[in-house]
Amino acid sequence: MRKQPKILILYARFGNGHYQAAKALQEQFAAREEADVRLVDALEEAHPRWNACSKFVYDRIMARCPRLYGWSYDATRGIPSDAPLGRWLYASGHRRVQAILEEQAPDAVIQTFPFAAMRYVRRTPGRTVPSFTVITDYVLHGRWIHRDTDGYFVATEALKQELSASGVDAARIRVTGIPVRPAFREASDHADRYSDFGLDANRRYVLAMAQSEELVNDIARLLAEGTTRRHALSFLLVCGGNGKLFRKAVARFKGEPDIRVFGYVEHMERLMSASSCIITKAGGITLTEALALRLPVIVTRPLPGQEKGNADYWAARNAIRVAGDLPSLRSALRDIAEGRVLSARQAPDSPPSLHASRTIAQTVLNRLSEAGQEGGRDRGPDRGRLILPSNAPGRAFTEG
């Protein structure tokens, strides 16, 4: 019996999106039963203390001085990860990544977070390990670009063209959309999406994804003004894993009939499908999930960097509304109540592919099969390489 290939998916917990993309791919490979898939939080494995410190600093900067992050994002956007400055900026824990590769002995590596350490994948002694990058935003940053990457999976044709203009062979880029879990394709048909959360199927709910007190304050003012009663709307406030924010919100809205407060929600797709719209930040994964469900989206105060880029991309296509302050949020909610907010179904461009994870999984398996590799192990000095040298023309992806 032929041994299943082992596929290693590297992600990081800077936000939840990179992990959700990795989970979507893991679920797709598991459904196919054609590969042994392992997920690894590479930053946590490489430098747990540095990782915790970095996340703490990142959260504080985004909360108190987001323009600083936006400036650094824009300043480094055009610097490839394998340029000298890029290697210094983006490299993290490459020795540990090399050790993980030697321990796990994967046949292919997929990353959903931009690791400069991907350049060490091909340096695994005695083996040629193909590597793939899934870009989880609708805008490009140089940290995603790695000379040794065999294939890129991107959200849009425009992103493919931008990546190609940055020097990546177009034959190594495939437009798939951003992977979301299969549950987001099925949630709208879930019969219990209201009863699961004790909701009234006859009411209209506004799902609000709170990452800070700023949105909580906005909702408190809207409730005080009578916005929900006037427009027959109720809020579903989700605080995620932020226990401090959850406790504050529970205390603040105690006894308020037009709002429910949640902490971490296991089946977010069901809560989303029970809602009339979502108020959220502009993470690539969250936007893709909402658009996959044809859920009208209001993005509040997009932060500088990839969030603003993601929001600008979809706002330009009339698929989302951007609310930069409380008055514009109030206006967007009024339009929802009166049926004037576009959903992805009405937008001029179609929503992201619902089958990105399936396409990516099939493509990776096809490439392993075509290369004549069993587990990615070389049977000769050059036999089984999935990619030509960087100065030679690349091979097109095989259609899945």
C-alpha cells in the first residue's frame, strides 16, 4: 500500500485568520484521506517567548498607535523577504524551522503566514521539499515573496498580476481565492442556526466582531440613541478570546434587550448565517467568510496596512461598506434596515471562490504525484524537483 504523503502547514497566531486558513486546508486534506497533514505554529515553536512578546507589542501598537504599523507596513511593502534587508526584517527562528523540517520529514510545506524561514525548506539535508504559499490578503506585501517557493495561491487575478510584476513567474501563481472552511459553504442551509444560539428567527440581527472597546462604545451609543428599536435590529456582540473585553461588555449591557454578548464562538458560520449583516475589521479571512455567505459587510475604521488594502479592494467593487466613524456606521445600519446595503450577491464582481481549499489541496497533491515523488524524497540528485531554477521558465500549475 502506497504511503500517504506528509504535508506540513505552517501558520502563526497573529490574528486568527492565518490559523483559520490552515484549518480550512487541513479539513480539506482530511476529507480526501490522501495525505497526513500536520499544523505547526511556526513562530510559537521557534521562539515562544519572542512570539508572546511580539504579539503583545503588536496588539498594543494596533490599539494605541495604528498609524505606526501602517507606516512600517507601507515602508517595507516593496522589500522582498530574500533581499538583505528583508531577511533581517522577516527572518525568525530559521534554525528551529530547519529542525522541525528534519523532525517531521514532510513531503511538502504550505505556509499561510509569511515566513522568511521558508527559504530554508530546500536546505533540508538529502531531500527536496516543495513549498507553497497561500496569501491570505487581497493586497501584496514583499514579505510574502520567497524565491524558493514552488507555487503561490492568491485571492484575485489582480493580485496574481502584481505578484508577477514583482518578479515571480506567472506559471507559479494560481488564482484560487482565499481558503475558508467547508462549513461556510453549508451554514446558510443549517436548520438550527437560530435555535443553536437561542435566537428569534423573526428578528434581524447585526453581528458585531469586537476586537477593542472602540466598537463596544459605538454600540453603546447606538443603543442609547434607540437605533435598534427604531430600525427593529438587535446586536450580537462577539468578543472572541478577549476575556477582559467580554466581561466588560457583559457588565455594560446587562439588562439591555437589544444585544447579546458572546465570548469565543465555536460555530461562527452559523451565527453569521443567522445575521442580516456583519460589522467587522477587514481581515482577509473574515471578509472572505462573510462574502462566501453572501452576508452584507460593514468594515469599521480599517487599520492602516493590509486591513485598509483589503477594505479598499472590496469597497471599490461595491461588495462592502466602510464606516470610518460613528455617523457613517449609523448611516450604514439605517441602509441595512431599509434594504439599501449591497450583499456580495448584488455586487458587480462575484464573491471569492467557495472551493479554494479544495483547489489548493488538489493542486499540491497533483504536483507531488507528477514529480514522481513518494513523500518528496529524492531518488537522485535532481530527480523529483518541482520547480526549475529561478532563472528558467516555470511550469504551470496542473488544473485540479
